[in-house]
Amino acid sequence: MKKIILWMVLLSFMNAAAKDLTGKWFAQEAGTSVVFVSKNILIYDGGRLQYKIIGDKIRIPDPYLGYVDYPYKMQNGKLYIRFPEGYTLSFVKAARKKQNTRQKQDGKTQNYLLRGSLCHYSSSYNGGYSHSDRLYFDGIGRYSTGYQTYSSGSSGAYAGEGADGNGGSYSVMNGRIFIQTDDGSSYEGRVIEQQNDGRITGINVNGKVFGSALCD
């Protein structure tokens, strides 16, 4: 029983530490940045990596070494990460972008109208490959992303799906969708399909159409 309690405390600490890191951090003197997209996905210099918080270390899988530990500490609002080569970089967290002014107009958000899965579908010319980007909305202002792929050929067929660790927040107001990703980017889309009960089943974001019917 003591071991279970200890593990729960440790897990809670790890999750809290990962949550504290979420966001984009800049090391100005080195001209580089790291984005902690979620509690297990980060982007460093454009490369997408999985990670875990193990005590005071950021542990990243390595194809040759098994994993590499990067000791880190938070001090005076800065993030210090020590690299295997022996140097330490100091990172400052980027300020979150201000909410779009159009969201500040009078009126309440209607996030409850956007709930469930919406998908964007694409396929190859001969139909041998298809890909579906998926957005999962919780109805209260948070979303996550996933994917589904299918390919077939002389070597056989393959199908796969999963979550890619991305996500963020969203707001629905007056037929517009305002999306803020966890890495600091923001997008504005519009509602293109809505049911009689008000439920949103189609949106256009960045020129891509997502619809509930495209998830079938």
C-alpha cells in the first residue's frame, strides 16, 4: 500500500513539473528555442521529440543510447537545461499572445456547440493512400489532435491511428472559431455547417475543411 501511495505522489509530481514547462522557451544567447507541447511531447529546433520528467531531468529516447538525460532547474522564472556536451542554456518563457480582440466583444462563448470529432480527409490519386487529420473538442474550451492513415499496395495494406500530442484551447463566438495552440500559435476559422439544434458539424480553419461526416 505504501508503494502505491509513493508512486501516486511521484506521478503527481512528474505531471505537475511537466505542466510547469508547457509553452515556448527562448535561449536568446544561443538563438534557439524549445516548445513543450504537452507533458510528453516537445519541439527543439524544429525537431519533434518525446520526453519524460524523471526527477530533475528531462529524459529523451535515443535510438543509439536508449535515452539521454538533460538535467534542468527552474530559478527566478528561467529554465536552465544542461546538455550532454557540458554546457547549460538559460531559457526565458515566451509571453502568451493576447486573446484576439474580436473575442473581447460583448457576448458569451458558445463552446458547448462544438463538441466531439471533426476530420479533414485527403487521399492519393489512385486511392492507395489516405490520411485523416482529427480534431477532438471537449465542449468547454479544450481540444486535442489525432490522425488516421491507410495505405495499400503490393506489400499489403496498413492502417494506423493515434493521438499526436498536440492541442490547445478554443472559443466559439458569432460563427467564428478562435484557436490557441499550446505552443503559442493562434488561428481563426469559421463555422460552415451547423445542425438545427445549433451543434457545429463543420468548420474551415486555415483553408482546411473539417467535418463530422469526414470522420466516417
